[in-house]
Amino acid sequence: MRYVYPCPLRWADMDSFGHVNNVVYLRYLEQARVEWMFMTAKEAGIKEFSLGTVVARHEIEYKRPLVYRSDPVRVETWVTRIGNASFTVAYEVKDDEFVYAIAETVLVPYDLAAERPRRVTIEERDYLKPYLAAALPKSRHR
Amino acid sequence: MRYVYPCPLRWADMDSFGHVNNVVYLRYLEQARVEWMFMTAKEAGIKEFSLGTVVARHEIEYKRPLVYRSDPVRVETWVTRIGNASFTVAYEVKDDEFVYAIAETVLVPYDLAAERPRRVTIEERDYLKPYLAAALPKSRHR
Amino acid sequence: MRYVYPCPLRWADMDSFGHVNNVVYLRYLEQARVEWMFMTAKEAGIKEFSLGTVVARHEIEYKRPLVYRSDPVRVETWVTRIGNASFTVAYEVKDDEFVYAIAETVLVPYDLAAERPRRVTIEERDYLKPYLAAALPKSRHR
Amino acid sequence: MRYVYPCPLRWADMDSFGHVNNVVYLRYLEQARVEWMFMTAKEAGIKEFSLGTVVARHEIEYKRPLVYRSDPVRVETWVTRIGNASFTVAYEVKDDEFVYAIAETVLVPYDLAAERPRRVTIEERDYLKPYLAAALPKSRHR
């Protein structure tokens, strides 16, 4: 299963080359994560994520330039790994015609009060499991 | 050789968790690339980079949280691969005490007029060569 | 008549005090103007605005803090003055319960090729007229 | 007396028109305020400002377009009014040749714990007083 977030663009997301700036794509991924892990998970009774989850790592491949438009792009998010103290999510940024970017993020649940990483709880694991699926093949472009 | 960019932070780089947001680190890397490839290279007579260079891929690992401070962090940049139609740069975001993040970007020279990738020119290759060095070991954190 | 733009927030719009940062409200106003003057006006055959309109002045009053939420706020925009070489738009940022900010912007049509201000065209004037209404009273808070 | 903040630009401050976006100037003003009221005032023993100060109002006039450059612009800041529960600061964004913008902000000291405005303390007043000077004449451009 994938979490599908219709992500609104902003005109200011474009840089002086007239394309959505590469850094802003990460903002779209964050926005999808926030809706999925903070807002939606909270409705499902899982509030730990929003209390502290740290990004340990990003990997992103750009496929196609994006220009501002009124219609959102779709950020599709799923889980590719659930470990004891971290998990990995994958994304596609796309619309009905094109894929604009694919990406992967390693997330670490964090205890803000104690200021240190903590284990993934059973409730969190149960929330993530239905989204578990294979990672996208990475391009050889390195 | 490494290109060293003293990168000023902005208070607004922090998000509501009170740390520099993970997305903003990519802004720091961009800022280092702009100074190195647009401004410094232009002084050396290489202006093609600033006419069009596309980010094909980013990889970034976060090591330590950053909080706003008046003193800049150092973004150190070097080259880990020069191909025919792309090259890879590596970075460390650090100060005298800590490394905050390490990252890698694949860059593709781009002909904006013709709207397609182009080959790395001999002049560009010569500009990049002195910065060629080994990549950092990546963590097993995936 | 007012142009009503449902403006999506982003989690990253909040600063380290946990509120939408005051600077970001101006981004919301820009986004409303872009949809109204670039996208909607273009559909009505008015494309000059998007070719160049310069912000000469902003005035904004903050009424109430905003916190990230999935539901958009409403940016309502109208025109308070149409001059020969500039015009003024007013805005309310609100939802069904509260007004979060009121603002005013002086805009100057600009000829990007000639690099200088130009007069408001008759077509632009006709596009703006139905939106003409009184300005909001400004607070004495100065 | 004016507080002078050398404000570094970022390449990403430019929008797709190739100029520093009008919204970003407010970021420069914020950055000057942070250095002046959070960092410098704190060294002088005044820490209340950084505990909570709310922007009640901005007014900004744009004089000249800015393009990215490695050299900072200067944000000069002073005080034009000290009231019981608010004060007003004025700014010029400039370099040795040009003034790019002038602006004014009404600031309200805020008690974050009690969640309400508070009075300007005597220590704050003493810190602000040496910066007190006349406001800039506003243009008739409305």
C-alpha cells in the first residue's frame, strides 16, 4: 500500500533557472511524511512519530524538471525496511504522465526529552507494516 | 584539494524542533557549489557551469544536529569522479569540532538553449581535476 | 468582488517558536497573486501581468498566530486603487473563525525587456475593475 | 546609533525573474533583528527579547532590484519609537552605492509561557534607547 499525498507547488519553488529547485523536492517529501506520519498516524492513535523522528539519510534521483503549475504533484510514499531503531521510506514524485523524482529516506525515532534515538515501538511497526513494499531499482547514474 | 566555503546560517533555517531543518543542509551545499562553480570558476574563465548544470542525484547523511549560531559552518567540497557527461562532488559540513553531514551530488552539464545534457568540456575537466580525491566511506546506516 | 485562494500551508512554514513565521505570510500573498494575476488572468486573455509586475511596497498587520494544519487558509484578495502606472491590492488571510492577517501591496506593471515601469493597459484595468472595493481600516498599532 | 548587519545573500534568494524575491528581504530584516536583539542583546545581558517577541506589523518599500552576489548587503537597523507594550524599528537595506529597500516593523514583547503580550522592561528600554532616531520619510507611492 502507498500513502498518496497531493502536493501543492508554490510559484516560489522555482529558482532563477525557471524550474522547481532541486532542494525543494525534499520539502515535498517532508510535507508527505508530515501528513502521513504526523497527521494521519495521529488519527490512528500513533502520536510518537510527531514527538520526534530524525532524518538520518536522504537519497534522491531527479528524473525530469518541474515547472510551477496550479495542479499538485503526487508524492507516493511507502516503507522498504523496518529495523529495530530505524526504518526506510521510499517515494515517487509524479503525476499521471511522468515521474519527476524517486527518493529514499532513513528515519530514526527519537526521544526528544532524553535526547537520544529510541526503538521503533510495536504500535509504530503495526502502523508501518501495511505500507511495506520493495524499493525502486536505483539508476546506475553515479 | 578541497574548496572551502564558510556558510552563514540563518535563524529561519531552524524548524519547529529548534534544529536546522534537514532540507536546508542541501541549501548549504548548493550555496557552496554556486560559489565554487559559478563565482570562482567564472573568475578562472570557466563560465559554462553557470550557464547550466543540472543536479541528477543527491545523497546525504546527517551526523549531528545544528542550531543557529552567528558563526558559519564550513562546507568543504571536492570531486570524486569526472565522467564524460557528468561528474560527482562530495562534501563535508563541519566546523573545528564536529562533522554535521556528509553528502554527494551527481552533476550533469546542460545546454539550456538546446535543452539537453552536454559533455564535460576540456576546460571544465581541467578546472575540476585539482579537486579530485577519494569519496568518503558511506555509513552502513541504510 | 474578491478573489479567494485556498492557500495550503507547509509544516516547514513554522519557525522554531512553533508558529507560521511572519515572513511566510508574504509567501501566501504572493501565491494568491500568482494564481489570480498569472494563472486566472491568463485564462481571461490577460498575459501582461505574468510578463512582469514588480512589488513596490507591502504593508501587513498580524492579528493571530497560525500553526500548521492540513486545511488551507483563505487568502481573499481585492483591489483598492487603480492608478496610471501602479495599483494597490488588499488581502485578508482568514478561515471561517478568524482573521490571521490583513495586508496591502502596491504593484507596478513592468516592461522586462525595456527594464522600466510601464502604464497599466486598458485590458488590465478592465480585469481589475470588478475587484475594486474599499481598503480595510488600518489599526492604530504603529 | 544604528546596528549594522552585513547580510549574506543566497543564490536561492532569487526567484524565476532572476532577482532577489521581495519576500526574502523580510528574511534579511529578520536576520538583522535576530543578530541585534537575540545575539548582541544577550551578550549585553538582555535575554527577554529572545524569549519571545512578536512581529505585529511590517511596512516595506522596494527601491531597487537585487541580484545574487558574494558580497553581503548591509541591513542598518535603528529604533523609531519605544512604547509601553511595543516598539518600532526601522531599516535600510543598502550598500555603498544604493539603497535597495527601507522598512519598518512594530514589535511586541511577548510572554510565551503566559501566552500574552507583556510590557517593555526597563532593561530592554535601556538597551533600545541609544538606537533611537527619526523614521525615514515614506514615499508617497501608495
